[in-house]
Amino acid sequence: MNPFWNSLRWRIVAYYTLLLAVAVGLLVVLHTLAEFRRIEQLTAARLQAAGLGLLPAMFSPRLGRPGEGGRSAMLREGVEFQEQLAKLMRDGVFVLAEQANQVAVFASTNLPPGFRLPPVELSDGNFHCIERTDFFLAELRTPHGDRLLLGSPAAQLHAEARHSLQMSVLAGSGVFAVLVVCGALLVFRGLRPIARMSAAARRIAAGNLTERLAPETQGEELRGLASVLNDTFDRLHTVLQRQIRFTVDASHELRTPVAAILADCQFSLKKERSPERYRETITVCHETAQHMRSLIDRLGLLARFDAEDSVLQPEPLDVREVAETAVAVVAPLAQEQGVTLQADLLSVVTQADRLRLDQVLVNLLRNAILYNLPGGHIILRNGQADGVAWVEVEDTGIGIPNDKLEQVFERFFRADESRNVHTGGLGLGLAISRAIMHAHGGTITARSAPGRGSTFRIEWPVGGQS
């Protein structure tokens, strides 16, 4: 496509110029037609006035009918008549008079050769105009049927019309040029804020992620757009920082098991070892690889939630049944840790992905067990309110400091690193749980008091994702 046409400002100028050309052209045509009509009316009025001045001299009842005596002829030869006639002839007007019996009684010397009076037209008035391609004629008629015809060559009218058209075209062209230039300047000036916003967006896209647009410097129409773009840039910056941190954390998490595998393998290969030692090395590598596979699987799940609108398979289910299954899964761990697990469940039918919801509940219950105190207590309850299903997991564990309460849902975050060494957690359980609940159109929140325990709550629409 033509690069010129790719420019919004030039397209606007082109459309504006086209519309302006059509508008000015129509105005010129309408003005020319009106001017031609005005010239015709002026010519008709001038011929009528001249004819009314000549009519008494041609056909005066007081002086007798033409042909009945010489007095009319004498009057036509008078000084006043000759002056009027000479003036008309100088203006290119010719005169022809005819009696009711169609006998010509007078013809000016500039009468076109072979010119004949047109046929008598029925008319109630004593004056009317006749338009022909070659002449513009004005006819006056007396009560006796006598006719006086004054004619002006149509070329004279056309010359005046052409002159008017030329003046209109010149004036219209001048106005058109001025309006095009002014319109182009207004378009360029009006789009200047957009150009500044585009330049700033390009700088941000090039890597200057801290720069932002200044909405207060934009017009009212662009202020909202600037705010939206700033919000978008903020989110992109946050996502990019999160991805960078995620990459760093993932590499750190994978570096430890890889280093363990390499160290154990190098130790075993350094010299000949006993079969028991080789078996021990293989066992360590196998356990470490299992740990790495679990980490990779969880990272892959998070990546799927990040990349796709939904990876869920919702179905009608009873939340109580899913919660009871989760309780059964973690019951041995609770018994091992000496933690009492109590379930206070209600039947709530909703739309959700059974496997993913069970995964969230198992994560929450497992964390509540592992981060609880010996002899601690856990309560699992659920319910429904205002079209929202909810489940809460309350424990009497170590709690979470207030400054870390929001960070617990971040990837690879661990509230207590010392305890995580013994629990074997990857720091991804709550991040995955939040991704699953967001995919359901729901939320996951936490409230806690250090040393007194924590409560995690998940909520989602009963009818499914909204």
C-alpha cells in the first residue's frame, strides 16, 4: 500500500480536501446558475423598460394607427425616438414592430438577416419573454394585437454568464486553497498529541519501561486514552518484572537439584566404587529427578494458565464431595503430624473443574498441616452466599507476618524457609491455587495472625466462570 495513504493525517486531509472540493464545486455551479438567471431577469427587465418607452411611439391611439396617416411615422422619426433606438442598438438590441395583421411597420437596421417574428403565443399578459438558442426576445403586445419585439443576441448573455463563471471559479479556487491549507494545519496540529503519545509509546516499547504518558497535558478526548495506556504499561511492567523474577527463581530452584546430581555422579565416577555406593548414587539421582519433574510439571501448569484463557473442564459437582475427597487424601499426613482435622461441610452444587478444585483444597489443607503446631487443629468449612460458593481452611499454625501476607501467593515464595526444608515444598502450591481460582472467575484470600494461625478462603461463582 502507498506509504502516503498509510498516514492517518494525510488520509484525513485527503478526505477533507475531496469533500471541500465537492462542496465548493456545487457552490460555484449554483452561484453560476443563479447569476445566469439574474442576468436573464435583468435583460428582460431592461428590454421591457425599453419596449414600454418605444411602444407609444410605435402604436399610439392618439396619433392614429400606423398606416392610417403619417403622424406615427413622423413621430418615429423624432429626436427622442432616434436617441432611444440608437442607445438600444449600441447595446446590441434590435427592434421589430408588427401590426395585428402581421404586417411589419418598423425594423431596426441591426435586425439579423432573415429574422422573422415568432408565432403569436397565447398569453393573458401584454409582456412575455421568449428564450431561443440564438436570441433572447422580449415581446410587448397592445390591446389591438400589435406586437413590438426587442431582441438581444444570446451570445451577449452567454458572455456575461461566462464572465460570472470565471469570477466564481477564481473566487472558489481561492477559498478552496485557503481552506485546504487551514484544514491541513488544523489536522496536523490536532493530531500532534497523538504523535507525542506514539513517540512515548515507542520509547517505552524500546525498553524505557519507567516512562509514562502525562494525561494532564493531553486534551479531554485523549486524557482517558493516556490513562488507559499508562495502566497497560504498568501491568506490562509488572508482568515483565514478575517473569524476570520467575525465571531467576526457577533457574535457582533447578540449579540445586542439578548440582546435587552432578556432584554425586562426579563423586561416584572419580574412582571405582562399591555396588552399594553406585546404587546409592542412582537412588539420589532418581529422587532428585522426581523432584525436578514435579517442579517442571508445576511450572508447565502455571505457564498454561498464563498463556490460555481457560484450561478448565467445568462440570456440575457438589463441593462437599470434593472437599471430603481432599480430606481423605491429606488425612494420613495430618495423623503423622499430630494435627486434628475437622470438616464442617454443606452440600453446595456448583460448576467447577473437579480435578483443579480438588488440587486447590489439597494444597490448602497440606499447607495447613505442614505449617501447623504439634497438636494443632484445622477446620474445613464451606457455604454459599449471593450466588458465590466458598470454602475456608482455618488452622492454628505459626501464622504469616502481615508484610508477607500478599506475597505468599507469589511463585517460589516461602514464608518460613527453615520449615520449608523439612516440608519439601516448592513454593508453587499457592501460586497454582490462585491461578486455578482466577481461571474459575474467583479469588483466593488469606488472613493471619502470627503465632495464632491462618485462614485461607476461596470463592467463585456458583454458575461457573463469569
